[in-house]
Amino acid sequence: MSKAVVKKTLISLAVASAAAVAQADVVIGVAGPHTGAYAAFGEQLWRGAEKAAMDINAKGGINGEMIKLVKADDACEPKQAVSIANRLVDSDEAVAVVGHFCSSSSIPASSIYEEAGVLMVTPASTNPTLTDRGLPNVFRVCGRDDQQGDVAASYIVGDLGAKKVAIIHDKDTYGKGLADAMKATMNAYGLEEVLYEGLTRGEKDFNALVTKIRSVDADVVYFGGLHSEAGPLVRQMREQGLTAKFISGDGIVSDEFVSVAGSPEYVDGVLMTFGADPTSYPAGKEVVEQFRSEGIEPEGYVMYSYTAMQVVASALEANDLDPVKASDWLHGNKVDTVMGTKQFDDKGDLMVSDYVMYEWDANGKYSMMDN
């Protein structure tokens, strides 16, 4: 055999070996709004998943195979979510997905994953419909809108003693679903809203809406939606002299809420529902400290995303990397995470929800209230 042939053979073997290593990677998608108005949340998901994957890989990966993350940008658009879900399944050959963020993206994308047998664990999608359909591969490490809606309604009626509540939503699956969940519980308590109005995502001028809120003399404004609209809305309320208490959900858990509001003074006193402080769990202390040592505050859904990656990795490890068996396994087993031990019911929801009230302060920071 000539030297040229030997060299070519060795190169071919090296390429084949490299390909085998590449194929051995455990491909996991991180799906969410990595660009656009809601990219701050996509960044939270990526930071948590990336850190978890690095930590897992440093300990030998999953059954000796390394996690390879693939960023999938859905921009919180349902059609784009379906497109990138198909890409993750067909081109990237992902066995699992951490995501999506927006419920309006998670719901259609989850059907793609279910058909392909891909495990999906969302850190943030809270609309009940996602899990109520009973897809065997879908899980979430956050709560549901009907749960946080109950907490908000109880606070509005019981703690605030509100008399006139205006309910505003962004017409999206998440925002409207959350507003409707709060409304249902509030109505059950015997309090009817004085205004129920939808706005359009992307709008910035809410002066006409503020005028409507003023006309009904609301003492509480409840908003179902994301920070990008909540910020301008609360600013314009304050600029027009409306002092009604502003309350929202976990869609405003981002420092960008302050930025889009224009100043910390406008968010001072804003209330929101969110899970019990995800950075306070003893099991996650070391990870939180590592983030902070790098100058990164693990706000919002960062630790939820880390948790989701741990859930995925644990399930795959226990089932020889088979995502279908991993999904079945999660319905009957507990997983230890940086946010404590997680256990799922038959739908893929957490057995225990921990929504509490938070308040933003004059420095543009939020903290848990004494509940």
C-alpha cells in the first residue's frame, strides 16, 4: 500500500472516528425568544441551561456522553416555534428540549416533540392547556396560571381589600390565560371587575387605555402579559396621576421591566406573582454563588432553566438516553435539583406549586413579600 493510500486511509478513519464522537453527543435544544422584544427571557433560559450542561459535562456527562446544546430561537411566535421544533427534531436530532418560554410557543411545539418522542421540559410556560392535553412527554418545572391567578386574586381581595379592579391582558395565550385565571377566582370571591380590556403586543401608547382605567376609578389594575407592555403601561398610568396598585404575574420577572418603564420610580410598589425565590434553595447555593462570582445575577428563570436541564439529564441517565422511556420515568420518580426535589403528576405538572407575592422597589429590584 502506497504512503498516499495509507495517509488517505488514516484520514478517513480519523474523520469516521470524529463523526462517531459527534454522533455520541446528547443533543438538547434550548428553545425560547433569543431575539426580539422578549430576548431577555431567552437569555435567562440559555444561561441556566448552559451552566447546568457545563456542570453535568464536567462530571462525566450523561452516561459518559457529553451534552451538546442547540439554541433555538422562536421569538415567542407560534409559527416560528413550530418551525424550530421541526428543525430540532429533523436536523439537529435533539433527544430533549429545555423550553419553550411563551405558552403560545410551547403548546404547538410540544405536539411536534410528542410525535417524534422528544422529551420536553419547560422552565416557564404556565398556561394550563400545555399539560391538560395529557401529552406523555411534556413537563414543566414552574407552576400553572390557574395557581398563580388564585394567589393574586386572594391577595387582591383579602389583603388589599380592593373594590374596583381593572383587568388588562395582551390577548396572548399566556397573558389572557393568566388574566382569566385571576378573574375566575376573583369573581368566585364575589368581586366583579369594573373593566376587562385587551391590548396588542408591541404597542407603546396606552394613553387611551389609561383614560378608560381612570374613568372606572380602579383602585387595582391587574395585567396579564409580559414586561415589554407592562412597563410602558404602568409608566403612563403614573404620568397621568393614577395611583392604582399595579399587579402582574411572572411575565415581568426581568430587570428589563425597569428599562422599558423608563425609570425605577415607575415600578416602585408594583406587585407580581412568582415562585418562591429560586436563588434561596440550599441545594442551589453553590451554583448561585458561581453565577454571582462571574458578575451574573441569576434572575427570573435562570435557576428554573438549570433545574429543567437537571430533570432532563436525570431522566435520560436513568433510561439509557431513551427519551420515550425517560418521559415515562419522570411520571413516577423524583429528581433532586438546585431548586429542591421535584416530582410530577400524570399531566407533567409539579406536585407542589409555590407561588408567592413579590414587590418592586424604588431601586428597580424585586423581593418576596411576607406572605
